Amino acid sequence: MTPDDSTLRDQGLAPQGAGKVLLLACGALAREILAVKEGNGWDHMTLACLPAILHNTPEKIVPAVRDAVAKHRDSFDKIFVVYADCGTGGLLKAACDEMGVDMVDGPHCYSFYDGNAAFEARNEVTSFYLTDFLCRQFDAFVTKPLGLDRHPELRDMYFGNYEKLVYQAQSRDAALEEKAKACAEFLGLEYEYRFTGYGDLETALTSQA
Amino acid sequence: MSDEEDDIILSELDDEELVAQMFDDLYDGLKEEIEEGVNILLERKWEPYDVLTKALVGGMTIVGNDFRDGILFVPEVLLAANAMKGGMAILKPLLIETGAPRVGKMVIGTVKGDIHDIGKNLVGMMMEGAGFEVIDLGINNSVEAYLDALAAETPDILGMSALLTTTMPYMKVVIDTMVEKGIRDDYTVLVGGAPLNEEFGKAIGADAYCRDAAVAVETAKEFMSRKHNQMAAG
């Protein structure tokens, strides 16, 4: 069963499943990973998640991944870190190399959902991205931490250089699309819908299957 | 703020109380109050440079320290910066008129592909507060833009900022080009931005990585002082 978003955001997820390959992931990817895993019948994989809110403090990601790998490594045959660089400036890759575990290629989930090559080719400097998870959790990840609920006048200091909000949809969901449109309006940005599905996330998980 | 504090009349405070109140107002991001405080101190014949350093920079230093220590967060720092900006707008022309001491000159901008300028703006403002002349190139700067500005402005320091893992390697492109052209050692190169770290700064050949605006100011001052010492010795 998929845990609720607020649990994935603040607490993450303890290992779920009996498989001997541990997918150690960002909580923001839980639903999508479980969908890919179930769709492919990969019962040998177990999912554990770190709190998705680490997205907002990337400097905490590497220590959290290190701790989790150390904690779980004796209980599993293999660990795959389902994070991209995610603002760690190459430090997560260096840590994974040192620990002898693989991770997802690419700078962040917006890139691997789109497909890393396609994302790079777009060269969209002035786009702000939402995924399904971030759209559902927009207030917790954007509005509140940036203080826009208390100080809406700060909006243009944060977003004044952006031009559009791109909603990268992993699933077809009309309600989420409406919400993404409202988020774009709230931020004063143009809106674009882009269905990505699971992109390179599925490719990366397949490589570990 | 409490009702009691709302009733404070800035002009009735003595200098010491007023500066202390301005520290509080800056901390609370109260732009109008800061502008009023600056004007009162100027009416009391304070030198613009003293208003800047004793009231504004002093207050922003507390904000910077509390940000570093995890007591304040980005929104509060931005509000404080916005309040300081209000005070700076009053002081800037007066500082030029009165020939306030200039510590050095800096060209600063975010690198190509990066539009995130909050950190760069904070650094620029704090550098101005510390007596540096700051030439702000804005966002998304190519090698050519940086080199043109270096040639035109002949600053002491080049500051480059990036928020993205994908754009930070461009700093190396800029530094490598400076090396190729034989101008790298003519400038102190400072780099900063959330995904950077000290190792990265060293690896790309920068003089220093600056974790935040306060560190940038201290580092810049240190390099200027070394430069002056070298010139004195040479």
C-alpha cells in the first residue's frame, strides 16, 4: 500500500517488501517507484524512502543516504540509491562511489522524468518544474518554506526571473492539472503541461532488475 | 511585534536606542521604519558612512549570523535585505558625495544558464555595505560577458554565483578562459551558491568558495588586505 504524502514528506518509509534489492529513494518518488515495481512484478525489490522534504535542504541528503546505507546494507544483497544529484553538487555521487552503491544518473527528478538527454537538449533556463508529488505538496515544498503564505510580496524576488511553470505529469490526472495551473497563476508564471510518465526512472530501475 | 513596540516613536529615541531599534526593525524586515531611522540619523548629522556601517550593516550582520545558525530562514533574510535596500537607496548618493572609503571593486553575476539571483543580490548588497563598489552583471552571464566587464571595469574581485548543479561547472569555463588569456592572476575570484563547496572551489581554480554573504564580505576584505600588503611590500 502506498503511504500518504505527508508521511513520505516528513518521515519517509521504512523498508516495505521482502526483496533482497533495496531501493533507497526520495519519498517524492515512492508512488512512481511502487507503480513501476508492481507493473513489472519485481518482487525481489524492496522500497525504503528518506523524507522527501530533504529536497529543500540538499546539504542533508548525503548524510541521510550514508546513514541509511550503513543501516540497511547487511540486510540486503544490493542497494540502489534512487536519487539523482538533487542539488548536492556531485557529493552524492562521490558518496555512492565510496560506498560502492549505484544511483540514478542526472541532475534531478525533473531531468530523469523527462529523460536526461531530452531535458538537457531543451535547455530551459527559465522554467520552474512540478512533478505529480510536488504538485500535490506545493504548499509544503514551495508556499510555506519560501514564506509566500505570510509574505506574498516576496514572490517576484524568488520567481521574477522565471517565465513558465512546467507541470511534468507522471500520471493522467485532471485534478492535478488544474492544481498545477493554479500554482502557475499563484507564481505569476505561464503554464505548460508535459506528460512524461516515468521517463529514465523506469530505465534506471530496469537496470537494477 | 507587540502593540507596545508599535507605539515606539523613532525620533524620540536617543542615538543608541535608535540604532538598537533599527537592528530590531531590520531583523523584522520593516523597510519603512528603516528608511525613517536612516533619515533621522542623517538629520542628526551622522555621516552617511556611519549610518551604513553602524546601523544597517551592524543589523544585517545579526541577521546573517542567525541565518547561518539556523535561527532565521530565507524569507526573513529577504525581508531584512529588502529593508536594508530601502536604507541603502537613501545613503548611496550621499556616500558618493561624501567620498566614503572604498575598500575595493567587485564584478558579480550568476553564470550562464542560471537565473537564480537571490544569493548574488545578497552578496552584492553586503559588499556595498562593507564599502566595495559593486558592478552587478545580473543573471545568465557568458564567458564573454564576464571578460568584457573585467576589461571595462578593472575590478579587484570577480564573483560568480550558481544555484544549479548543472550550471556550476560553467565557473570553470570562465576561470579557464581567464587563464588562457593570461589574466587570471589579475583578479581575486570568489565563487558561491547552494550546491558548491570548498573542494569544488579549489578544483576549478577559484581563490575561495564563500558559503554565504557574510563569508563573502570577510573573504573579500581579507584578499584586499593581502593585496595592499603585497603592494606595500613590492
